Amino acid sequence: MELKRLLSAYQMRIEAALQQWLPNDDEAPARLHAAMRYASLDGGKRVRPVLVYATGAALGVPLEQLDGPACAIEFIHAYSLVHDDLPAMDNDELRRGKPTCHRAFDEPTAILAGDALQSLAFEILARDNQMVTDPTLRLAMAGELACASGSRGMAGGQAIDIAAEGTRLTLEQLQTMHRYKTGALIRASVRLGALSSPHATAEQRAGLDRYAGAVGLAFQIRDDILDVEADTETLGKPQGSDQARGKPTYTSLLGLDGAKEKARALHQEALEGLSGFAEEADPLRWLSAYIVERAN
């Protein structure tokens, strides 16, 4: 119940912060701005910004200093979903229980909305006057987010995923793909929270990084499990879509029970990463448990 209240509070906070940064949909070009708002607001678990908030809070960072990094990571995530859903990529019709952006608008508008959301993320890191003032830390945040989004991160993981359709990967290859595709942005979420503190020690950053690596993989494994177990209404996107496309998954490689065991082991690794923290990191511990048990 405590985690539920915390998630609700952070989700409400990020929703308000996203609203403030997004252009109004009556501002020209209105259709593009409407698509950006459609893709970003009123949906999603907001796991990545919640991780920013929880990490920063564990290090004593005021929440208002975390709004900017939390928005930046969520706008990158929203852009990635818009582009993933496009006909040239996954060609999905549903996202978060509603028509995908290119279905609600059109394909060119969806492409541009994704491009604009990506740009907006870096504008926030450059211009938000509530964030940590140390320019070295702010530059490090931009570098972390850029790396996590690019060919050595999310985009690279997506490229590996496309090339792997219809093939059988080893466990090591699958984990490499998902460290890029899903794990990179989750690690960046924790790192942006940590970089918001000028006083975080090298030991604390290392422990948080171990935590982030574990929960990033656990998140993807749980996604693969839900693609088998959950229904379309619960997921908010087509159930069984990965299997239908012949995508390599943890469930296809390890079996359903093996995938669940792997997720539980990663949860334990995440907890070990937080061993140097006391109760101030409990929200991060709760989030790790939530990630491996969530229903959608």
C-alpha cells in the first residue's frame, strides 16, 4: 500500500511536470503539438521518472530538482514508443489502451512527434532552472541520456531486435540486446537521479548502477512473461505480439518458469546493489519488487 501511494504521488507529479513542458495543442503547428501531447500524457506506468524521483530522494535531493530529469527521460521513452509502433517497425495499433500515435493522427505526424519529443528532452536538461546548478553534472546528464538513447543504447537494441526476428539467440546475446533496448533507459533514469546530487559518493553511484542494471533486465523479462500470460485489455497493447513476429524472448529461451526464476534472481541482485543504503532507499527496493510482479 505504501508503494501504491508513492507511485500515485510520483505519477501525478510527473503528469503535471510533463504538461508544463509540452507546447499547447492550440499553438502552431497545432497538429504536431496535439500528437506530442497524445503520445506523452494520460497513460503509462511512468516507471522511468519514478526511478528518477526515488533515486534522487534516496540521496536527499528535493523533488523539484528532479522534475526536469524525470520529464527528460519520459519524453525519450514516449518518443521511442511512437517510433516503435510505426508500420516500418512493429506496426502496432494499440498503445496504453488507445490507438497508437500514427493511427490517431498519421504516419508523418507521428514521426515528427517522436523527433520533437526527443529534442524536447535535451532542451529540458539545458534550460530547466530548478535542476542541480553544477554545469558538470548537467552536462553529464545530457551525455548519459544521449548515450542511453543512441546506437549504444535504445536505438542499438532496437536494431539488434529487428535483425534477430525469426532467429534463435543465446541467453548472452538476448541479455545484450535488452541491456541496450530496455535496460539503457532504465539505467539512465537511476543515473540521472544520482547525478542530481552533488554529494553522492562513488560507492553510492556504483551500488545504484548495479541496482539499475538488474532492474533493467528484470523489467524486460517481466514484459516477455506478460506477453504470454496477460490479455490485450490488461496490457493495453496486443497480447502475444512478440511471439507472432518470431522475436526472441526470455520465455522462448528459458521457458515461462525459467524466465520467472531469472526475474526473481535479478530482484535479489538489485537489492544487493542497495546494501549500502538504509531505509531512504526503501522505495527503490519496493520498485524492484513491483517491476518483477507487475500485471501490465
